[in-house]
Amino acid sequence: MTKNTKVNAAILIIGNEILSGRTQDTNTVTLATWLNSIGVKVNEVRVIPDVEKTIIDTLNVLRKENNYVFTTGGIGPTHDDITASSVSKAFNLKYEIHKEAFKILEEYYQPGEFNEGRQKMVWMPKNAELIINPTSGAPGFSVDNVFCLPGVPSILKSMLGGLKNKIVGGKPILSHTISLKTVESEIANSLTKVQDQNKDIEIGSYPFFHAGKLGVSIVIRSEDQIKIEICSNQILEFVKKKKIEIVDR
Amino acid sequence: MTKNTKVNAAILIIGNEILSGRTQDTNTVTLATWLNSIGVKVNEVRVIPDVEKTIIDTLNVLRKENNYVFTTGGIGPTHDDITASSVSKAFNLKYEIHKEAFKILEEYYQPGEFNEGRQKMVWMPKNAELIINPTSGAPGFSVDNVFCLPGVPSILKSMLGGLKNKIVGGKPILSHTISLKTVESEIANSLTKVQDQNKDIEIGSYPFFHAGKLGVSIVIRSEDQIKIEICSNQILEFVKKKKIEIVDR
């Protein structure tokens, strides 16, 4: 296992609809923002199709290289929902009816509504831990360090609260943004010098074109608030010298 | 090389800002939609940080497994723009000033404006082919089957036109959507039967909650219009039997 000392994760988006361009993925932003806030750094994101071998192979790489893996999609009732059976195979676990999940859905639906289609959603890897779904009943699940969530963004969001006690993060990653009325080439050299003096700080430079304004947002990220402030002051120093205007964004 | 008979591609999104959740990637939808329209199937998408070793290693995997690789991000003038130098290393090519790109930017900018920061954008792998940028001057480039595009969505979009003659696709992938006022569990079994009878057709089922409407979109995808129609008729047959309402979406 090649795990960093920091706590890290991979996000695995499962679904043909993202690869065809039909659906705009928004779960990455949701998960990444939440993970950063609890001190888990996202190392990589992969989007893969609803193909069993691909899911198994990718999962078996990612779960060894990261402290946590979060999958989205493929846990509904239709034929293209194959995440739970694929996870079972990746871990060499039996794919079976999860008794607790069965009880939850039996109570959730009106009598007679818990039909064969819906019952597919309680098939999971043996001994999976449930992730409660406050929106639409059908739970997600986790096996070891792999957490399987649904693809529908509103349902996924509602399930993160239930994950809090299961994910142990490091120090939260803090960030500070300075937005400037300038272009990147004006500040590139000065910014390189600041980065060279602060090698353990992540400094990103992002041009923006927004509501008629053109500018650059500099984003400083670190777990250490004091280091962010030192870095920020060095940036503000050259900004002042160059007489560049600071703007809101 | 494990290339399918079909023409396929990988998309490689390079940028810490996507992994931190700060920026919503929209380039995947843009590229995937365009690639599908010209008969190139997107096999996978990866999002990775601005880390040289990661870029090189990932690129060297993806370019062997796919007919084409499209990268976005990291070709601007600042210290965190390391895509061009990393691509050079991945291909063991010299990283040098591209004379044609230099000329383009020398003409693009006013006298005196083509400063050191901007000149960084003409450093590329030796003998790279340029991808013209009608929006903001600085070209993208390609080496072998790897096409490097910028991260800013509006600029990326404007550069796709110039790529048309460089990408040889297969048959365009067609799709047909049937949206129903139902829930997935109602149609799951019938849809599985249709999928079993049409194994070479991709059928996806996507629940939606939109403007107060709750329903399911069934998406049928294939290169063969007739096969799509046969499959569509089989779906409409069970929809009629079950008295499910067809809705617009």
C-alpha cells in the first residue's frame, strides 16, 4: 500500500451517462468539498462505464492506493445498476440479501409496494455496513474502505451526514483566495517566487471571466493557517508594488 | 496496445482546483458530447492534480489504452501550469520554444506585451502540432495521439473546431430517450428483458426529479439507428401494457 501520511481518498464515478456527456457530474464537487472540510485530500477522480470488469479492476487499484474510496452511481433497481454485485466480486464476498436493508425498505414502502425491482436494492456484499438514506429509503453501503453512494445528487448529499463518524480525516485543509484585476502573465514570475519560498503550500492561479470582469484568483491551500497568512502577505506585497487592484469574487 | 475495434478516447482533467471542489468541471461534458457526435466513445475520465509524476504516469497509461487522449488544463503562464513540460517528459521529447507558436503570440499581442510570462506558453514538446486558439491566442498542441487543451471552458470550446480534421472517428453514436412518468422499480424487470434481447445496445435508466416532475428517462444508445428503433418499440410495448404515461423531458 502506498498511502501518504496524510489522509486521502479517490472518487469513482460509475455511469455511462457521464461518459456520453448526457449528464453533468456534480457529485465530485459535493464529495470533494465535504472531504476537504474534514481533512481528507482527494487524490484522484475516475469516471468509468457500467462494465463489471472495469468496476472491479478500478476499485481494486483505488482501494489499495487510497485511505478511502467513494463510489457514486449504479445502486438502483435496474439492469444497469451493477455496483453492489461488482463490489462483492472485487472483495470476493458473497452477493446476498442484506437483512437490515430489507427491513428498512419493508418499513419504508406501503404494503405491496416493496416489489421485486425494489428488492434488488437490498442485495449487497456480505456483511456490508449500511449508509442510511434519509431521502428515498434505499441505503448505500460500505465494505472496508470503500463507500458506495447513489448517483442522484440530492440523495447523495443527504447521505453525507450519516458518514461523518465513519470517516477519520486529518487536519482540515484551509484555503484563502485573493482575486486580482490582472492577467496571469503579469503576475506569473512574482507568483513563482512566492511558491519557491513556500514549497509546502499549494498555490493555484485561475483566470476568470465573470460578469464582464476579467481577472485572476490566486488560491492558497494548506492545513496551516499561519503559513497561509505568511504566503498571502508575500503575494499582497508584490500586488501593491505592481499597483494591481484587488477585487471581490 | 489494447485498443477496441471502435474508436475510443480518454479525457484527462489536470488541476488541483477540481480535486479540491473549488471548480466544477464542465469540460468533460463538452468534450464527451463532441466526441460522441464524431463517433469517438469516451472510455474513461480521470482527474489528477498538478503533479509532474502523476501527469506523466497517467498519460503513459491512457495513451496506450486509447486511440486518443484529451487533456485539459495546465497550459497557461503560471508556475502551476506544467502540462506541456510533463507531456514532453512522457514522450521523451525536448521541451523547447515552438517557433510557430512564438510567431502567433508575437503577432497576437501589442508590441511590448509579449512578456516573459506569456512566452512560457510557447514552450512545448519538440515538433508538437499546434491547435489554434481563436479566443485568446495561446495555442494548444498535440503529440502523437495526445491533444492538450486549456482548462478555461469557453476557450476550450472555441478550439474544438480546429480539431475536426485531426480526429478520425467511427460511426457517430446515436441515442434516443424515452421519458416516463414512473419509478425505476416499476419498469426494472421489463427493461432487463429488453436489454437481454438487445445485448449490443446500451440501455440506461435514469431517474429524474425536475420542476416537480418525478420520472425515469430511458436512454438507448447505438451506432445503428434501426437497432435503436427496434429496441425503442419493445420498450414502448411494455409501457403501453403497463399504462405508463410518456412525458417530455
